[in-house]
Amino acid sequence: MNDALDHVDHFVEEYAARGIALAATLGVPDTADPLDLPALGAALEDGRKAPDRSEGLVILAHNFLTDRHGLAHRLDDMAARYRQGGLATLQFDFSGLGESDDDVITLAGEVEDIQAVSGWLADRGFTRQAIHANGLGATAALLARPAQVRTVVAVGPVVGPQSILWENVFSSAQLDELDRHGLTRLPDDNPNSRRWDVLSKETLADVSLQSPDKTMADLLWPILVLHGALTDEFPDTAEAAAEGFPLLRDGSRLQQVRADDARAAQAEVARLAIEWITRRLR
């Protein structure tokens, strides 16, 4: 997608309440008012309130052990499509991933990251928000439920228990390290400067032991759940989402994406997501 007419800022900001700095990319469409982040920050320090932005904003949350660009830069592409549709976007690296500060990767940390990012954006005038999230990032979004958010597009969310053989993921030495110390690390193979991702026993439980009663019940707004579009989708997600669908708010939608290849699937997700979010951020 062509970003030539967009205004895009890449920056690192201390968002999280626990003092973690998160790397982010904030972009506004060419139709929006200019965005001056340093001036907004100075105004907030002086106690002045930022004016409300006219455009809605989509927070893009990445999948497990990836970064804000997504696999094959698919979140970059998705953000560009949202901006072409007149919406601002914020992509960020969860703590312990990408260019954000080091941290043990846990779902609780990712929930806090989303809440902090949403609050930071609201302080800067982005008060009409939606979340587009993949995989475990979608799980975090469904649990975070920020006050400014009006809907979520959850692509391949982990909403129920997963049958994962961790011995196929970790070496025997890593499993032994987890058993003895509660932590281990995996090489980070994303195209960024991070060398290692640090995981704990809690991380494994976060992926394996979710429940629709926790992830899908009592949401404040209808959501769009899409399956079949991610090449790294966890194996049992569609069945768990179907089981939990009656728990969702009226007006929610569960849809299987059918496409011949990843590129076509990405285009279909973009079409469905932009239509869904645009309608709810009016």
C-alpha cells in the first residue's frame, strides 16, 4: 500500500504503568489535521487538554512472538489500508518484543500494554478507538477492554484451551530451564534488533488455558471475529470461538475467511475489518 500521503511517526514512549517503554508507529490519513506529537506532549505537561481529533483511530496489536509490523509486514499493509479509509492507526510492539523494552512476555503484561496505549492516545485527542488484533494479541484486546474502545476485530483470537505439545516448540534444555527457573528464552526471528524473547511458565498457561467465559463474556460492544486468515493461527481457535459465540454481545459476527492464498486472505480481512470499524467509529 502507498503511504506517500500519510503522516507517520515512529517513536518510543513510556506507556505502561510498570515503566516499560513501548515502540510504536502512529499514522494519520492525508485528510486529517496535522499531528504534532512534541507540541501535544508539551501542552499536556502544562496541564492543557488536547483537542479531540475528528478521525477515529485503530490500534493494531500483533500476534504471539511477532512485532508491530506483523508477519511479512501484514500489519503495516493493514494499517495503510485503514489510513486510506480515513482512519488513524497506531501499531506498537508489546513489551519484551520488537523494539520495546525488555520484559517477560505474559498475557497480563500485554493487557496492561493495550490499556496504557489506549489511555495515551485518548490524552492526545484520539477518543474514538477500535482495535484490530491478531492471535494472542486479540486475546489481550478482549481482556483489556479500554474505555475509549468501541469495537474489536479479532483475527484468529485464542479464546479457549489449546492442545499444544510444548516439547515440539522448546528443546529439552529449554523445558528443563522452565522447570527449574520458571523462565527460558527463544531466539527472536523477526526483522528487528531483538535477539531473544523471554517466556515463563505463565506464558505457556496464557496460550494453553484460556476460556470463552473469560475472554468472550461481558464485553461492552459487538465484535467481529475472523478465522482462517492467519498463516500462524493456533490450531483450536475456530472451535473455541464458535463455542463461545453465544456469550458475545448482540450484533457480533463470527466469520471464516476463505481465500486461495495469504494475499487474498489479507485483502478479504481488510475489506471486512474496515467496513466493520468504520461503521462503529462514526
